[in-house]
Amino acid sequence: MNRSDLIRATANAHGLTIAEAEKILNSILEMMMVSLACGEPVLISRFGKFEIRTKQACVRRNPRSGAEIQVPEKNAVLFHSSDALKKRINKTP
């Protein structure tokens, strides 16, 4: 399922127009991005938790040339799925 499928499914499930459903989805995603950018985790009950983790700077090697490359420290989004989601995708009661 991609973004437009999600918008269309939300609109159909709740009797909204595509534009209204898209506006709601955009708003939710924007709030999540702002929260993560501020370093705050996003916890969605029965779905999972999104949080920021800092990846350490390191040295990597270019496989073609063999040259070493300095990779700077960066932030990455980490997702932990909830037990309810794990059970649902594994079809366990």
C-alpha cells in the first residue's frame, strides 16, 4: 500500500473526499516529523514507536577504488513494532 492507496482507503472508510483524507494524512505525518525532529519519540498505541537514534561517525571503504571515506555522524529513524502489530502480522491470537 502506498500513500495514494492509504488516502483513498481512508476516504472510503470514513466517507471523506480524497482531498480531506489527504489533508488529514499530511497533517498527521507533519506532526510526526516535527516531533521526531525535536528528538521526541512518537508512540502510536497498538502500532509501534518511532524514535531517533544517532549513528556514530565511521570510516568506510569504497569497494571499487579501495579509498577510505569518512561517514559523518547522522540521525536515523528507528521503528519498534508493538506486540499487537506483531501478533496481527503473524496471525497469532
